[in-house]
Amino acid sequence: MSHLSQRPDLAVVGHEIPHEAASLHVTGHALYTDDLVERISGTLHAFPVQTALAHGRVTRLDITPALDMPGVVRVLTGEDVPGVNDAGVKHDEPLFPTEVMYFGHPVAWVLAETLEAARLGALAVQVDVEPLPSVITVAEAIAAQSFQGATPTVQRGDVADGLEESAHVFSGEFTFGGQEHFYLETHCALAHVDEGGQIFVQSSTQHPSETQEIVAHVLGLANHEVTVQCLRMGGGFGGKEMQPHGYAAIAALGATLTGRPVRLRLDRTQDLTMTGKRHGFHAQWRVGFDADGRLQALDATMTADGGWSLDLSEPVLARALCHADNAYWIPHVRINGRIARTHKASNTAFRGFGGPQGMILIEDNLGRCAPLLGLDAMELRRRNFYAEGQPTPYGQPVHQADRIERCWQGVLDLGDIEARQQEIAVFNVAHADRKRAVALTPVKFGISFNFTAFNQAGALVHVYKDGSVLINHGGTEMGQGLHTKMLQVAATALGLPLARVRLAPTRTDKVPNTSATAASSGADLNGGAVKNACEQITDRLRAIAAGELGVAPSDVVFSDGLVTGSGSDGSLTWDELVRLAYFRRVQLWAAGFYRTEGLHWDSSIMQGRPFKYFAYGVAATEVEVDGFTGAYSTRRVDIVHDVGDSLSPLIDIGQVEGGYVQGAGWLTLEDLRWDESDGERRGRFLTQSASTYKLPSFSEMPVEFNVELLPRAHEEGAVYGSKAVGEPPLMLAFSVREALRQAAAAFGPDGVAVDLASPATPEAVFWALDRARTSAAGDPGSAGVTAGGLEPEQPHGQPLHPRSEANVGHPVAHSEVSATEVSSSAGVS
């Protein structure tokens, strides 16, 4: 067992404890960025001057009328920027654009004494924009060849030979939607300048170091002249990894030019219209199976909707390509990737970071093709699982592959699946207008940043003379419980009760050059750094303790506030030892560092070992669907998920539950819409409030929700044997979509293939089940007309014969269902 993963006796990690700020959250005492405004006098308020055109060139910008408005102090424009007029790391995001790239794109910002004065000032600014042609949907981008960024390919074997030798070949297209982060706290920044010209920014950001860097280059300053602090976020989900930087820069620029604090907080409509979403994708594919239903080849092109700029689209696409295999061995693979440039807010990171978009490709394939192969979908999935050591398409061996099977069997047992399948069959026979189904889907998710350099972290640990401890690390808290875990790691490493350790807010002048709190790596990276700092301190204290106790330093043990030695009857309290160390002038603080070992990645050929390990999980979801409306309810969810040896089980179970629900929202409810007409409102984001954008609520929660953490799951080489938990559970929600597919199929004859839109809204489910009802038995195409226009190349009748080929997803709508109804329900085109 590695030193990093080894747990001492009486460890504080592994205990079920509440979130460290839970009482503050529920009592309203937790402070967020915008709460700090009342503590600073003289603050100005920023408001954007937005344009109402999807694409155009600014020909006139007159700010004079705004300056005549009561309360307006200044209007910020591109001429005010002393440094670089850009808020992105790719230098393709002008902070003050002269070319409008999406509907609502701000071209100036008004600063005023009150928010209302700033709003009225923004309305007074006169802007003329010359219209230019716009691209709104991915389909339009593909037709116009409107692409940006890298075009990576993941490949292995010979796809052409693999398809040629397959007994069954299917092809199709699939367009699926994105997702709005809808964090409770919108984007917010508060900036002021001290007497030495130092810029201090409070920001709701997942990446304080990059916010610092962007603010510095906009202002023409060195990084050390800017300090960024993040108290906590009211949710982030990836939406605050890259996109806070520009708003922080606006606030800092305003504070620099006026000498007064500046607060910028987007209201909900602004946040929804001005910030990016999860990338929607278009996929075109061919897949081959042998006569036993084992995957032989997959050939696909995946097109991500990047929006107007690159943001994080390239690494999101790379992760999507690296997760298109999910938990399945595919001998021959070729997956091409590209990024569409559309005139919408730039899409960005979202929990899973492309992994869900990659996985849905293979899960949708298996769900569609199982009936055509004459196989139960559960059996088709299970017989294609990775075996130990088989390499992924990008060359990384899959270790602990047995955990896929262990999680799968654990769910079968936990959910009593076999007995429930029999009950469901009886129910479906007895109910013509209601159908039930249960589906199981696995998750294999790689943990680490795709970009190797980001896999490092720092921490600062102070031990004070009274024995109390303060820790500071580079990770940010957005409600996910990272700070709770870090407190437990520090207490364990120092051998102290949890109450002796306190945590300070994340800020760049304490721990520099940190990576974003993202990629599910927060606990791994920062936990390793905190542990390293604590062990530097205990190593220094061991020498003193050894002399006092008459033992070798290696025999000194720190546990529960006591310091003892093997073979010695004596002991010291932690406080006594710390006091001795202080008077002997021994350093009582340390800066810790951690880097993930064993990673290597060549993005030019998409090969290497980009991930430290894989996290695994399996979920079973049972649904009931109404045949008249397509409305459905989730009856039960059973999950077994691999988090290694959990650092904080209560936190981890909450993350699994929350991730599943958020994933279910993406797959079944959250339907992003833009105006795709040729009118003057073209490109306007339509679902810009909670009244038009459906989020999961209590009514969508399963009646029964069971989550178990996989036992005996120690992870060698990770902090205290734990595994990441933030992103992987979201993809457990594929089981709800697959259950809906199977329930829709239950309205038709055996062997019917159901093509289901994503999100699978009640409307989409209704059209799917309606076609299932009217299909001929064994017809591989008729049930999918509504969601993609299945056009079989095989005569209707029995399941496809060896060397058969059928198109199961051509995007042509038939019968009474229009292409608009189909594609819009998928949230993209």
C-alpha cells in the first residue's frame, strides 16, 4: 500500500460528518460574493449594454446620453482597457467587442451609484449594429462548414475491416441537447483597489488563479499585483471555471478607473442569456456487432456546438472522444471530433466535461440496436464490458475492470432486478395504456485533467502556538464538500480531532498557480497537497517527540491529539509538543505540494495515459410511462458507485444522488431553445427563466432512491485510498433514458427499435411510444420515425440476419411528425 493511500488507525477521514458549512447554509449566515457589498461603502454597480442581434458589426457606439443620466459615473468601453482587450485564454473573446457574436452580447458596461441607475444608463447608450449572416444550429454550422479549433481523432485497429467482418452493421445520426448550469448564485465579482494600487477581487470562480491572470492582462499588470479570493460559490458545475474571468476584469477595470469599489452581478436572465451551457452535439455513426452481439467496430464523427468562441471546447471535445467507449471493449474504433462555431454564447465546462456527451453515443447505440439483435439491452451491455487490462482506444489499460461487474451485480442484488422484471412484465400485460421498464447502465469515467500540467495543487498549513491549525488550499467550495474533506484529511494527517482544524477562504496570495476545481480532481489534488504540508510539520515534530519519549522518530504516533511512542509508556499532548517546538524554534507551518504521477498524453495523436484511474458505477432506474401523454414518473433508482475508500461517506452519497438527478435533468427535462427563424429575433435564447426552462424538482425524484458505495474498493496511489466523486455519478442517469426507451417499446410488439430524442421530454417519449404502437413486429425502423426517421435497408420482419445492415437514425422525419418537433426536442436544431 502506498504512503499516500495508507490510512492510520482512528482516522478522521471515512467518518460520516455534515458539510462543514451546513449550518451556515440553512440559517442564511453563509456569505457569498454579493453579500460582501454591504460591508464596503461607496460601491458602484455595473450593468451591461447588450445588443439585440445574433451577429453584426458595431458601427456606432455613443455613450454620451448615458453619462447625462442621474447616478451614472462612468461607461466602460474598449478604449478604457490599458492592457489586453480579451477575457479568454485563447485570445478569441474580446471583452469589448466590435463584432457582435451572439444575441445579447455586451459591448459596454455602465457604472452607477445604484443598480437601477446603471440599468437606465445602459438603456440610454446608443448602439448601431450592421447585421451579418448568422449560424445558430449545429446543422447550419455543418452545412456552412463553420468550425473552429482542433479536429482530433481517437482511433485503434482497422474500422473498415471491423465493419466488413461484422455480422450486423447499423448506422445513423443523433443530435442531442446541451444543459444550463442554473446554479443558485449567478456570476458575481466585487473589486477594489488598495492604497498601494493592488487589485483585490472577490469572485464567484472555480479557478481563482486564472481569474487573477485574466484580470492582470486586461489591466496590463503583473499577476502579483492582483489578488483573487473565493469565499464559496452557490453552485458552479463547471459554469464558473472559465466564464467568471471577464466579469471580474470588468469590475477590476471599473475600480481602477474610478477609484471606487465596483460590484458586478448578473441577474438571472442576464446569466442565462450571456453565459455558456453544456455543449450540445451532433453525432454520425456506424457500429458493427458479431453474431453474438459483441461490439466489433465503431466509426463516428462528433460535432460539438462550441458557440462563438473556443472557451474550453477543445478539451471538452477531447474528453468526449476519450469516453465514447464508456465501459465497453470495442476492438476497432475511429471517432473524429470537430467544433462548430455558432452565434450563441460560448459553451463551456459542465459537470462531466464532455464525458457524458461521449458516453451517450455508445449507450444510445446499444439501446437502439439491442432489439434488432434480438437481445435484452441489459444482456447486450453486460457481454460487452471491458476485461482487466484491455486498453482503451487511446491506449490506457483499463485496470480494476472487475469493478464494473461488481457494481453491476451489486445493483442486481440491491434492486432485486430479476423479480422486479417479472413484476413489470405482468404489469405491462395488464395495462394497455401504462407501461413500466427498468434499465441498467454502467459508468467508467477517467479521473484527471486532460491537460497534464493542470494535475498539480498546493496548500498552506499553519500550526499556531496554542496547537490550533489553519489550512488553506487551492480548491474552491461550490457546495460539493471539498472543504469538509480537506478538514478531514488535515485532521487525519496531524492526528487531531476535527475541531482543532479550521479552513481559510481560497485566495491567490496564499496558494498560487492553482488549477481549477474541476475534472473531479479537487479532493485528489488538494488532499495530496494538504497531506504533504501536514506531514512536513509532523516530520519536524517527530524529532522533538522522540527525544521526549525516548523512542526513535519512526516510532512516534500522532493520534486523536495525543503523541505516543511504540515501546514507551509516556505521552505528550499535541499542544504540549507544539509549545516545545515553538520554544526550540522549529518551523510550525508548511507549504504542501502534490502532482499526479504516471500521467502522459500526446494530444496530437490522442494517445497516452491521461487518467490516474477510472471511477466506476452502475445504476438501475424503473419508470412508468403514460401512453396518452408520454408523461412519466421515476419509480425507483438503485445505485452502486465506486468512490474507493470514501473520505467522507455522507458527502459522497450526496454527490452521487445530486449527480444522478442533474444527469436525469439533462437527459429528460432540460430543453434549451433558441429562435431559429429568419426574423429580427433570430438567435435569441428563448428558455431564459425557470418558467420556460424545466429543472428537476421534488416531483421528478424517485419514490425510492437507494445508493450504496462499493465496498472493498481501496484506491492505491490516491489520498487515503479514496476516489473522485464529483462528475461520474451524473452519467448514471443514462439508466433513466434507457428505461424510458424500453417503456416506449413496450407499447409495441417485441423486437421493435425505439429512437428516442434527448432530452427525452414527455413529448418526445409520446412520439416514440406512439410509433412503437403502430409498428410491425420486428420492423427496425418504424418505431423511430419520430426521433430520427429510421429507414431500414433490410426487409421488415425478423431481427436482422448476419451481415445485415440498417440505418437507425437518419434525420428525416416522416408521417405527421415534423422535423422541427423532432430536432427541437433534442435541444439543438
